[in-house]
Amino acid sequence: MKDYSINSPTAYSVARSRALSDIPLSKEIADWAMEHVVVRKDNLEAFLPRRVLNVEARYKLIDKVISNQNPTQILELASGLLPRGYLMATKGVTFVETDLPEMMEVKKRMLNELLLKSPPTLFLEKANALNLKELEGACKHFSSKESLIITNEGLLRYLNFEEKTIVAQNVHTLLEKFGGVWITSDITLAKRFTPERLNKIKNNIGMDITPNLFRDLKHAKKFFSDLGFTLKLHPFKEIYSELVSHKGKEIPKKELKYALAWYVAEMRVKK
Ligand SMILES: C[S@@+](CC[C@H](N)C(=O)[O-])C[C@H]1O[C@@H](n2cnc3c(N)ncnc32)[C@H](O)[C@@H]1O
């Protein structure tokens, strides 16, 4: 079995990017991770204003699209150190976070050590997104009478097309059972990555993600449609007025355009 955890350290740099925004708990989480887990030196590339803004936008837009569904139960894949589960569960949503075993252990430790009293509707489960049995196990907390939201951000770019297909099929199976919607920002297009950036990612995590990227939007749409999903795309611009991490910084127009030229997809099982 492939070791998917090689990209787990990327969860720490995204967590630190979020700390430069006003997303609740992000600073506390990033400080904790820096003190207790992160041993590597800073990957400064991750903290360029355009990347920070992009991470802030994807988090906030996913939240907005989720809120529009009046959620009662949510399954998050590859949660890393995201605060969403804790924040939504404190409002009464049944929220199941999943990630690989090691990362879930870190997350549990983090919630304990930050003295965040776990809300009764928050569950942390070890599940590989490619493993349907593990995902189904994590879904034991949900009611089969209510529709389910499945969400993920920053996962699919680390998976090749065969692996993405398995994840999409797993999501499809779960949504067929519960009804509901898949909300993800993982429509990662090749043109958003320069060769230098791809090289840096390769140096950081020892993985070349080039073959994992969608050629263009048409390719991404066809990929998910062929797997039985309808797609509604939300451009990151939808959330622009709520972004703060770029405030007070000189951010060139081109960079701003880069940060916002992405999408959150809202996908449903085709009837
Ligand atoms: C870039 S991080 C993103 C973390 C989080 N979603 C965020 O936005 O902060 C990638 C995450 O994917 C997780 N991951 C990688 N492969 C996975 C798999 N096959 N199943 C579940 N999680 C996986 C890693 O452990 C890591 O937490």
C-alpha cells in the first residue's frame, strides 16, 4: 500500500497560512503546530500573499457554500488541522473529520492541548479517502434520514487520476446512500502552477504533482461528470469581499488574479 502520509506535512504549512487570516482558531492552531509538531524549516513559498489569500478564500468559500445547504451532518476528508469541524460542531452540526491515522492522532492531541472541549457532535476518525470501508465506518455517526455534505480541500492534487477516481467513486457511493452534496476546492488546474512552483513542491514533499493536475476546466468537468456528478462551480471571486489576509499589503493585480482564479465545486449525484 502506498504511503499517502508523505504529503501530510503540507497540512502544517496551510494551517500556518490560515493563521494570517481572521479564520477563528487559526492562529492558536498554527502556534500549537509550530511548538509541538513542525520540525522543518519554513517553506516561505507557502506564505506568499497570493498563496495565503488563496488558502483563506478556499476555506471561506467552502464554508459559504456549505452554509447555503443548511447542513446538519458533514463528512470532511483529509481534514489536517482545519478548524471547521470544531467550529461547526459547536453550532450543533454532526461533523466527522477524517484523515490518515498519524494526522488524526496529531489533531486529537491538538484539541486536547488547546483545551478545546470537544463538542458532543464532533468525531475524529482515521480514514483513508481511498478506502470505502473506512469511510463507511466513519459515517456511523450520521443519520441515514438526513442528507450529507462531504467536503475536502487540498487533497486531490496529491492523488493521481486513478486515485482521484477511487475517491470520487467513494463519495458517489456515500451520497447515493445519504443524498446530499460534495463540496470541494480541489479542481486543481495545471495552468495555476509554474514549473518553479511544481519544483518547490517536489523538493518539499518528494512528490511531483504535475501528472495529477487537470489540464483545464473542461477536463475537470468531464472527469467528474463521467463519474456521475453534476457540477456547479463557484468562483473564488464570490468571497472576495470577506477576505482579509491581503489587507495592508501591496499585492500586485496579477497575484490577486492568481489567488482568485480558482473554483469551489458543488457536486451532486446525477439522477
Ligand atoms: C495539504 S494538506 C490539507 C489539509 C487540510 N485539508 C487543510 O486544508 O488544511 C493534505 C492532507 O491530506 C491528508 N491525506 C493525504 N492523503 C490522504 C488520503 N489518502 N486519505 C485521507 N487523507 C489524506 C494529509 O494527511 C493532509 O492532512
